[in-house]
Amino acid sequence: MAEAATGASSPRKRLGILISGRGSNMASLVEAAAAPDCPYTVVLVASDKPEAAGLAWAAEHGVPTFAQSPKGMPKAEYEAKIDAALRAAGVEAIALAGYMRLLSDDFVARWRGRIVNIHPSLLPKYKGLDTHARAIEAGDAEAGASVHLVTEELDGGHVLGQARVPILAGDTADSLAARVLAEEHKLYPKTLAAWLRS
Ligand code: GAR
């Protein structure tokens, strides 16, 4: 009420993004944050792969980055380092964007209700890997992507938004993935913004 009266806007949520590779969804989130009414600011892009192309993109675009390989250490120790980097950056919500590592129950519990993921299928169909090949193999008429809350169950949390893409005759997993990815880049910023405003 007070905000409506004064016209003041809520402070932006401080978003951390976890990636493992290319980072094109991360880039779409960073680019969307340039809009004056965007409800989040990307304060950290972190990766389990120091060589991830997305880390270089983020650094070039002025976004702080953090890399920690999990190699040679217990998972709990690796996750504690990621967690510490997120907290040091003042992160309030986490977006997984092509982060290809399972988060432990303990990590999920510490960030409960504050982690979202984008998954390349129309959940609850095709949790896990090889989603497009499985959709084509099943003879599905459409594929797509889902943004969902992260819980202890792999790709099992509440779905916040979906984009649907027709499967065309002659589609391969790669051709379908490319069309779905283009929709992911629109779906993720839009759904994340709506969720943070809700
Ligand atoms: C995206 O298609 C994303 O939905 C998928 O990996 C790709 C990452 O691309 N995520 C998963 O499969 C998670 N299980 P990007 O690095 O260019 O954003």
C-alpha cells in the first residue's frame, strides 16, 4: 500500500545463477535484467566447470563469477564452497541454468523455496537426461521446456511455467533442442520475474 502511494518500487532480488556449460539461458536472464522493471539483479554466476563458456560470457558482461570444480573433494565440501560464494554475494534466490549436477538434499533444504530450474521437457514427462530423444522416440506431437521449483526430487518440484514446441516430421534431438532452446530463452526470464513478483 505504502509503495503504491509513493510510487516506490521493491528492491530487486539478488539472483545467483548456477551453470555448467554454454550458459545461453543464463545470458537470457542477465540480458532481461537490463529492463528497468525487472525484479532481479544477477549478482553472481557460479559454475562447477571452470572452463564453462558461460563464465567467460558473464565476466565479459560485468557479472561477478565463481568457479569451483568438485573434483577431488567430498560433495559436501564442494557444495559448501558454492554455498559460501552465494552467501558472500548476498544471493537471495538461485536459478539453475544448465547446471548439470544434482544438488544434495542438504543444499536444497538450506535454500528451500528459493531455487528454480529450467528443464527441457514438458514436466512431469521426461525427467532427467535425453529429453528430446525420448519425446521423439515416444512419438509425441510436442515437446517443450518447464521452469520449476527445485526440491529433493529430481525435476519434481512445482511447475511455474512451460513453453510448448511442436515436434516436426524429420526432427532429430538436435533440431528439436534448438527450437526448444529458443523458447527457453523467453520462458525463463518471464517465469522467473513472475515468480519473484508473486
Ligand atoms: C538447456 O536446454 C537446459 O534446459 C538444459 O540444458 C541446456 C543448457 O543450455 N538443462 C538441463 O538439461 C537440466 N537438467 P545453456 O547452458 O545454453 O543454458
